[in-house]
Amino acid sequence: MIKINLFSKDKELILKITNGILIIWLLGALIFTGNSIVNLTVRKPDYSYKEYQTGYCSSKYEDEDEDDCMNMYDNYLLSEKDNIYYEKRSLYTSIINIVVVGSAILFLNRPKEKK
């Protein structure tokens, strides 16, 4: 087990401040990662074409034909696919953030080698 003293009395003030900032940063990254995981696992259901047509095509645009509504539905599906891509990208970025900040904390606070 690794024993880390982040705020011990023998540490310099700048190292204590740095550790405090890194701990806050790590907590924020953990919260952001949890939020990204929830966004990816709990998704809102996609509309079927019939639901989309009822909600967005029929009542709002009377002069619209079937092809326009189908194009709007295709654009809706593409935007949903883009949302998933950006949510995955956000998750990967936040995981990398956790690894980098955690490594920095471990590196700055590694135990001194005894001679």
C-alpha cells in the first residue's frame, strides 16, 4: 500500500497548495467522468419516424411535403449520432484527465528514498 502524506508538516507551503489544487481538480474530474458515464448509459429514447412526423411535421408546417419531413428526420438521427460521439469523446478526455492528475499527485508525493 502506498502511503501519501499530502499535507504533512514537513512539506513546503507551495507543495501543500499544489496538492490542494490537484485534489480539487481530481474531484472535479471524477464528477465530470461520472456525469459522462450517466449520459452515455441513460439515453433518452429516439423518436420513430411516425412520432417525429406527429410532433414536428404535421401541425407546424402545413405546406410541407413528405420528403421535407423525411429529410428533417434524417437530420435528427444524424444529430443524435453526433451527440453520442461527443459524449464518448468527453468521457475519454475526462478519464485521461483523472489519470494525469492522479499521476501528478503520486509523483509529487512519492516517498523519499532512504540512504
